[in-house]
Amino acid sequence: MTTASNTVRTRTVLPVRAARWAMWTFVLVNVVIVETLFLNAGSGKNDVLTVAKFFGVHAALLLLFQLLLVARLPWLDRRIGMDRLTVWHRWLGFTLLWTILTHATLVVLGYATLDDTSMAKTFVALSGVPASLLGMWAAATVLVVAVTSTRSLRRRLRYEVWHGLHLLLYVALGLSFVHQLLETTTFTSSAFATAYWWALWLLAFGALLTGRVVMPLWRNAYHRFTVAAVVPESDTVVSVYVTGRHLDKLPARAGQFCIWRFPGHNHWWSANPFSLSAAPGTQGLRLTAKAVGSTSAGLRNIPTGTRAFVEGPYGAFTSLHRTRPGTLLIAGGVGITPVRAMLEEQPTGDVVVLYRVRSEADAVLLNEVRHLLALHGGRLHLLTGRTRDNATPPFAPDNLHRLVPDITERDVYVCGPPAMTSTVLTTLRDLHVPTQQIHAEKFSLT
Ligand SMILES: Cc1cc2nc3c(=O)[nH]c(=O)nc-3n(C[C@H](O)[C@H](O)[C@H](O)COP(=O)(O)OP(=O)(O)OC[C@H]3O[C@@H](n4cnc5c(N)ncnc54)[C@H](O)[C@@H]3O)c2cc1C
């Protein structure tokens, strides 16, 4: 029998490292090909237009990388995690914006220099050219989405409004694709250049379509997920049990999350991420949600038999990333959900759980956690109280080291509210826990 600890001992390349290597190799190979094609295609009508072309070609490449980052490719997602991919997507998005704006400004400047006229007049003249006009609309759309994604504006917008605006990027994508078809000289400079460019677009569109549309539709048609039971865990927390067909074929792991919709009960555009709060199995899936807004609060009213539309499973917060036989699981509040699921997968008794809650009454799934620890071995520290009332904050380095003296020898999984998770991560760094042994899930993707 293969146990997780055997897997831990025999693995030579960490999954996350393999995925990063694969990604960087892909990026580097394509950058080299694009630079070579750019150099071979010759210069523009003047120096400014040559530089403008350089930025245009790279904006197109960044756009393709963006598509691959948001395609939710399972191999990448399980190794890197959607939260980290989302952070990269954000950075790449702003880089893309500046690249597009530089390209557009240089195009106008380049033609203004060529025609010996003002930039304003050139801008008006270019807007009469269909290919340029498409590029301008694409740039304007990206600008609007980027502005609404700045932290200050994003905080003020409802998630659904912001997400709806974000979907405008698909319009920008279509416009910029046609703009490139009409304008590019780099990718029409040879048969190889054209074949390469089309292959890259097909790969990116194919990945996006498969990951975001085909796979979720196929999975839901195949598994036919249905609500089997709704069980209140407390006044504010509820568990939803979902059953379906062929669940043994669903590639889900304890610690992962899905994006859930309950059509007919919630708005069709409400799709919320919730972790699996029990290890997935042939019996079904379970989510446990705390009421924070209308969707999560309304879960307790979902009638049994309601169809569920489930996207996923997603996330890298799993035992795939274990490097050590010993584990420390740290949960804050409802962050216990993936931790509770992972407890079912623990092969040895060498597990410690730190569960941070205001009071024991707030500790959801506590009996299940205790039961699983009693079954598999392991110990639980329930850390109660308010942080400001404690002389020593529970996640201060001294305290954490006192509770788990061999912490640097363990894999540490942390899941909770963003503020708590950040505090714990800082402490783990202070205690010199090796980076590859730290795994976190922040219940926040944006
Ligand atoms: C990976 C992950 C796993 C999670 N697991 C759990 C869990 O097991 N149990 C639990 O109680 N909570 C979990 N959450 C938090 C949960 O998703 C939110 O509390 C829930 O979506 C709130 O929705 P609402 O409409 O009720 O509230 P709202 O008031 O509409 O939203 C509250 C907050 O949730 C955010 N939010 C809403 N919809 C989404 C979405 N589709 N994607 C990202 N953020 C969104 C909003 O930005 C807002 O900050 C998880 C979050 C993430 C990112």
C-alpha cells in the first residue's frame, strides 16, 4: 500500500517547482521565438513606429499568457493554486495595460512625426481607420477594467458588478484579435511566423474554452449534482450535502474548493467559492458556509433535490504538496472547512491542529475534528479569545513555538481570514519554517 508518507519520502521534484519550471520554460521559449520573428520582420516606417511595433507584439504575447493563466488548467491549478494564479493574473493585467498604452501612444507619435503634424490630429485620423479603431476600443476597454480593478475602486464595488465589468475583457480580446489580424507584419513575415502565431492563439483559446466552458458543462452533465441535505451547524453556519452520479470519477482532493451555483434558488450570476468540508467520496460532496452575505446566508433555505452547478475542484491546498511526515494544520473560524477534510486523509498520527475561534461555541465542526483526531491520532489546541484581549497573541512566534516545538520539521497548512493567515505566515517566516513546507489558503481570490 502506498501511504502519503511514502510519497513524501520518494518524491524528488516538488509539484509546485515542476509547475513553475514548466511555466517559465514556456514563457522563455515563446519570448525567444517572438523576439526572433520581430527582428526578422524588419523595422517600421520610422524609429518610433518600430518601437511601437515592439510593444504591440509583446502586448499580444502578454494577452496570450493572460488567457492561459485564467484558463483554470487543472494541472497548473493543483500545483500552483488559484489564489497565486490570480495574483499573477493581476500583475500581468497591469503590465499588459501599460504595454498597450505605450504601444498606442507610440503609434500616434510615430505617425505624427511621419506626417509632421500634431498627435491630436493624428489620433483623429487614425480613428477613421477600421483596424486602428478596433485597437483603440480594445485599449479603452482594458483601461476601464484596469481602473475598476485598482484596490480603492475594487473595494467599493460589489463582487458581481466588478466581475461583470471584468467580463468586458472578452470583448477587448475579440477586438484586439481582429486588430492584430489586420495590422500585424511580424506574424505574417513568413509561413513559420503565421503558423506559429495561429498555433499559439488556438492553444490559448482552446485552453480557455476547455477550462472555463467545456469542462464545467461536461462535468455537470456527467455527474448531475443535486442537493441531498442541508444541515445547520449553528445560527450562522450551514452544511450543504451534494450528491451525484459517478462521483468516483471526480478528481477532487480534500482541501480543495469548488465554485457553487444553485440555479433556481440563487441569482444565476451568483457563483461562490466554498471548500469541501469533508473528503470527497462516492457518497458525495459537502460544503460548510458561514453567512456573510445574501448568497451564503440563503444556503440554509435551499430545498433538498435542488440541482447544483459545480465548477472545480480547484486549489493547491492539498496533501499533494506534503514534504514531511509531520503536519501542523492551523485554522481560523470557518477556515476549519478544508482542514477538517484534510484530517480524513492524514495517514499517520503525527498531526497537530490549532483552531482559532472567539469561543468554543463558535468552533464549527469541532466534534468532527475531535472524532477524526481520536481516530487517527493527533492533538488539538483550541485557541479561544479575542486577539486584543490576549497578553500574548496566539500566533506570536514564542507562543506558536511553545505549542508546537518541532514546527520547523512539519508541513504547515494555514487557512483562515486573510488577516489571520498573513499574521501566521509572518510568524512562520520568523520561526524559519522552510518555504516549501508552508501552504496557505486565504478565503479570498481578489
Ligand atoms: C478558495 C475559497 C474557499 C472558501 N471556502 C469557504 C468555506 O469553506 N466556507 C465559508 O464560509 N466561506 C468560504 N469562502 C468565502 C466565501 O466564498 C464567501 O464568504 C462567500 O462567497 C460570500 O458570498 P455572499 O454572496 O454570501 O456574500 P457577499 O457579501 O456578496 O460577499 C462577501 C465577500 O465574498 C466575496 N465573494 C463573493 N462571491 C465571490 C466569488 N465568486 N469569488 C470570490 N469572492 C467572492 C466578495 O468579494 C465579498 O468580499 C471561501 C473563499 C474562497 C476564495
